[in-house]
Amino acid sequence: MRAARGLRRGAVVDHLTGALGLDRNKREKVDGYYHELETGLLDVKRVDPRVWEALAKKLKAGISDLLAWRPRAIGRRGSTCERRTRLRPSEPPRYLRADSNSGTSRSHPDEVDRLFGRAS
């Protein structure tokens, strides 16, 4: 949906970071979670409504349209992201490792984790 509107992922991530009032140091983490959301790897039911509202505004779409959208599989083996995950299952993505700017670790969920439904 984003690509169909001619938007770059970075523009959407910047919008989300600002619209959700998040620290700019969390941009990489927002980018990672947005990528997971866009590729169908996040449970959409757990994502905070504020994320959907901000996305709907940026994409000029209804929230129901965003929730109904499903990523297109690439090739026979699924999405590129799924293939990457299978290749390196033991190594978490960089945005989920310890946050070098704040010194927090993955064991202490932050606002970004909560917004994207990944808080324990």
C-alpha cells in the first residue's frame, strides 16, 4: 500500500516516530517494527490503535483498509523477510538487541515495543 502511494519506507517511519511522540533515537527500532508490520510478521491485533491512526493519516487510507491488507508473498518460499529469518534464526535483528543509545536491553520493553505489540 505504501509503495503504491509512492512513499518510501523511511518517510513512513519518520512520520510514525514523530506522530507517536517517540525519541528520534528509537527510529531504527520503529523502522524494524514497521518492516515486520508491512511484511506480515507482526500480529496486527496487538498493534496499538495510535500506530494504525498515524499510518492511516500518512497513507491516506482507512484503518479498516490497513487492517485488511495482506502482504504479497515473493516466490514459492514466502517473503524475503521470512527467508532471511530462516537463515539466521538465532540472531535477533539489530533493532531488537540492546539499545546502545539508552543502555536498555530487550528484557525491558519500552514504548516502541508496547506500541507494536511486542511488550511481554
